Amino acid sequence: MFCNVSPENGFIIVWEDETFIVFRDYKPAAMHHLQIIPKQHIDNVKCLSQTDASMVIRMSEIGHRILDELDVPPTLRRLGFHIPPFYSVNHLHMHVQGLPYRSFFKSLKYPVATGRNGHTKGFSWFCEASQAINILENGGRVGIFSC
């Protein structure tokens, strides 16, 4: 589905370069809800390794720049990934959200679990971009369980 992102296919593109595309989420959970995808197909966040940390950093920078343009304060931002099998599209995509969420129930799709005992992230089906970057830079893999 995300391999064919274009206005002709119903996507509202807000930013694009030679490597990434940013578009509006078709069922926004938050006041501002965008998706950043690499143009090159990557299945999901579980496929990423240490060599992909710079790509996730770049995606995060793009997301923050767009949220800056939308005047979303840093305290009202959430950037991250759903972790398989808790995702709907088999193409790596980073959710870029300017909160608040549209409802309490929509917020339940994006739980952030902080890590303990030396882990960056706790048990959760959502991983914030900063958590993913830290995990990947340290040679780990992103997963649902603590990592």
C-alpha cells in the first residue's frame, strides 16, 4: 500500500525528497497525524539493525521539522513505530503526531513503555523514535518485549 504513495492514489503529501515521503494519516488519531516512509521498501521496524539508526534519526528530524512548522510544542509530540504484529501496513512507517489525541481510545494505540533494568523500552506494541534510535545504535533490535 505505501509503495504507491501519490496524490493520484488518494494520499495528501506534505513533504518529499529523494529518500522519504511524508503524508497525512487517513484516519488521524491526533490533532496532527502524519506518516513518514522511506521510498525504498522496508518491511517494518523489527527488520532494522544498527546500520539503520541514521535513517531513523533522519526520519525523526524530518518529523520534528514538520511539527515545528505546525507550531506543535515539543511536549505535545509523539513520533514512533508500531511493532509487528501490531501494525496495519507492511511498509516501515513512522507516526508523527501533534497531540492531543482525538479520543482516549485512540491514544491506547500508542502506548509508551519506558525501560527498566538496563532496557531502553519496556513491554509495548509501540516504540518511540528516540527509543528505536537508542536500541539500534547500541546494536539491539526493536521488539514488543523489553529491549
